[in-house]
Amino acid sequence: MTPHALGDMAPEAFRREAHRLADWIADYLSNPDQYPVLSQVAPGDIVRALPDEAPLRGESFDAIFEDFERVIMPGITHWNHPGFFAYFSITGSAPGVLAEFLAAALNVQAMLWRTSPAATELEEVTLAWLRKLVHLPGDFEGVIYDTASISTLHALAAARERAIPGVRAHGVNGRYRVYCSDQTHSSIDKSVILLGLGHDSLRKVSSDADFRMEVGALADATREDRAAGWTPLAVVATVGTTSTTSMDPVPAIADLCALENVWLHVDAAYAGVAAMVPGYEHILRGAERADSIVLNPHKWLFTPFDLSVLYTRHMDLLRAAFSLTPEYLQTTEISPVRNLMDTGIQLGRRFRSLKLWMVLRHFGAEGLRARLAEHMRLARLFAEWVDASGEFERLAPVPFSVVCFRSIPPALRGDDAALDAHNEKLVESVNRSGRIFLSHTRLNGRYCIRLAVGNLHTTAQHLAEAWELLNNLR
């Protein structure tokens, strides 16, 4: 029997392979555009390339890494590619990658303060830093989840806790309404389903010509619902909608929510961090009056996926909704010790705050502001090209770093069905090129191309290449 047959990888081997991986990752991060941005494999290729059973005996790291490069890498769509313009373009920055390495090595499970005091308290410190950067008041307390979908689910659970006495013990009894605009993220739909409110409880309010929730329509909806026996429970306003990054009129919505005594949740998952940029402080105006707000550093703050932050002025209600401590988790620590397991459905908690802490320290506030400002400048530059072209048209404002547009060949103008088919084919052709990756949405029923800027390595040259490719393939 070899000395490490029943243990872990030998320290010497780990050191050697860790150095190899560090070199590989450094090379990858310095040149991610060596790969096609969108994976070129066909469905099932990865499955067919790998055995259908685990190996009986352990294999060398050389063999494992060879298969990583041969099989896994061709199946990767490279979100770190400077030509990745789809969805919300993101960057897993180098300091965040290093933090993930450390977090994996420490293998912290931060369910209780005592299971890793540093993980609990670093989360508190780091989220206070972020809160101050985006100018939210001190009565907001933060907690980290994985994604905005889960953050919003927990926010609406806290709203349910406040609105429905005894819901924790007896469940939902009655008809309660949640409101959002017709541009809101689909996670709201899933949340009301999962919380037992029922999908019929979600009422989607019309948006205006700039895709912002119409407050008058919201007021009409709450009045109609009360008359019909519904109890308004929560309103979800969005700062940076998924399709167009539009901003709902949060101050006016906050006024209505205060009048109606309804929970206000602000979904600022994508755009909220832009409030730290001089000149953009106004984007969270009114959010200081919200009951909860979500920001996603993994979307546009260079933090490796996943890390979402929920801020709320009612952490006591969130804990009331979820706190449950069996005997085997009882501890002797007393207040002000707080246990992260009390703030949600999860018992297990990763050490996510470590990567956000390292990202904030590495770039600093000035560095983050400069990078976000540059991404918005690049988006405006691309929008100018679209506006100046007779072959494309812009379909939405550009408040942040996403441009919505479509190709309009003269022969197809006036025929929306033909334009939809043409633009869908154009996106497919562009994505097959491997040089850039675009996504789409529908606005007022029309197929719309989305270009999102958010990668640390994206420059005006990459945008110029995207524009040239679009013009060549249209």
C-alpha cells in the first residue's frame, strides 16, 4: 500500500499541479479570445466523449487534465471572452478567482458563527462596504445568497411574513397579490409559485414607451384588487430590467407602497452597482425607502459567479420566516452573534464574501467606478453607430451598458415577420462565427438583438469587430 493510498493527493503532487493550474489560468485569463466565444459542440458530444462509469482505480492528474482540455474545454462557452456580449456580460476577475481557490481550500461551511467566525463577520463588513459605495442608508442589513432569484424569493418570503399573520405555522389563507411590470424578471413568477401564493397572485403592470412600470396603472391595479377581495402584499420595482435595462420610477412607486402599506422590493441585480459611479447616484433614488433591494456583484462587479446580495431594513422578519434551530445546532454564543443559517432556506453557506472582499480591495472604489463608467461609454459608442446607420435601428434607450437594436434592410421594412426572421438568422450567423456572442429579446412583439458590455477585457476594438461582423453578415 502506498503511503497516501487512504489519504488525499500528496502535498508534493498538489503543489506541482496547483502551479500548473495557476499557469494555465493565468494564460487563459490573459488570452480568453483564443477560443470561440460560443461553444461549437453539438448536443451530446460531451456525454459521448466520456465513459459511462466512474473509473475503478484512481487516475493520474495528467490523464484527468488531458481530458479537461480535450473534452471539457470545447464544451465551454467563454463568459470571460471580450467578445461575449450576450445576456449580461460578466467577468470572473483574477482576484476573485484567487479567492475561490482559497475558499475551496478552506472548505468553510458558514451555517453558524462558530463554524467559521471569519466567514460570518467578513460578510457583514464587506456588505457594509458595498452598501456605502452605492449610497444606501445604514438601516439596510445585507446577506449573501447565490443568485438574484433566491434573493428575491427570500425578500418576498419576508413580505409574506409581515402581511400574513401565522403564515409560518398555518400557511397561506386568503388571496394576496404581488405586482411587477411586464418587463420584470421571470424569477418573480417562480417566487410566488414556490411561496404558495399561486401564479394567479402575480399581476403584471403595463410599462411605458421606455419600458418602465406605469405608476398610474399600478395604482389602478391595487384599487381594483382590493375591491375584488385581494390583499396587495408586495411590489417589485426594477432598476435595470433584463431586456432593456430600463428603470422603473422607484420614488413614485415608493410613495404608492407607503400609502398602501405594501412591501417594496427593488430588483437592481444588474444595474444597482452603477450607483457608485459619479453622475449615476440617482439610479437608486427612492430605493432607500424600499423594504428590500437586491444587487448582484457577479453580474457587473467582476466577482466570479455566484454571489447575490439582498439588503433589507427588516432582517428580523427574514429571520422570523426562516429561523429554525434543532438541538444539534444549538450553541452557547449570545447576542450579538448572528448565524447565517437563520436568514434563509439553506443550512449550508459557502464562504462567498471572501471573493467580493478581495475584488473590492484589489480594484478599489476608484478602479471599480472607472471600469463601470468605461463600459457605459462603450455601450453609448455602439448605440451611436446604430443610430447613424441606415441599416440598423435602436429599439430602446441605453441607460447603462446594454444596447437593443435590429437590422432593417430596406426591402423588409414594414414587414415585422420578415424582419424578425432576418434578425434571428443574423444572430445565429454571428454566433456561429465564434468571434462574438449575442443574445436577443422581444420588445413590443419585435425580435430584438441585445449587445451587453461588461467584460474587463472588452475594448472599443472588440465593439468595432462586432459592428463589422454584423454589417458583413446582415
